[in-house]
Amino acid sequence: MNLDEAIELSNEVEKAYDNGFISLYSPPGKEIHLNGEKFHELVKGKVLCVNSFDSEYDRLYFRYNSYEFFTLIKKGLL
């Protein structure tokens, strides 16, 4: 799966959520959470950004076609 396919799938999830077929902790949006391995595979050649997620984790992300692809990493590991 490439980034465009991930965006397409995210849009389908959002449609299912909007029509009451699935329930999520938070509504889908313009962010896609990737596991660490997939994130590091796809981040090559992208501008990497970081911000604080909570007291334990930082959020690493890059932007692609108005979406943010992100992963979480324990604070202090960067």
C-alpha cells in the first residue's frame, strides 16, 4: 500500500463513520497513524516534523497531499 492508497482507504473509513457503520475513539480526519516500521519506510525523502503528543510521547509526522502521516515515539528517544 502506498500513501495515495492509504488516503483512499482513510476516506472510505470516514464515509463508513459518517454513515454510522463504524465507531471510532475520535472521528477520522486528515491524519493517518502509521506503525513505527511503516512510518520509517515511508518517511524517506519527506520533511519530518515533531511535536508533543502528551507527557510520555512525541508525535513524528510528515505531510503528503494535505494529510499528516504520523507515528508516536517515547519522549527522549529522538
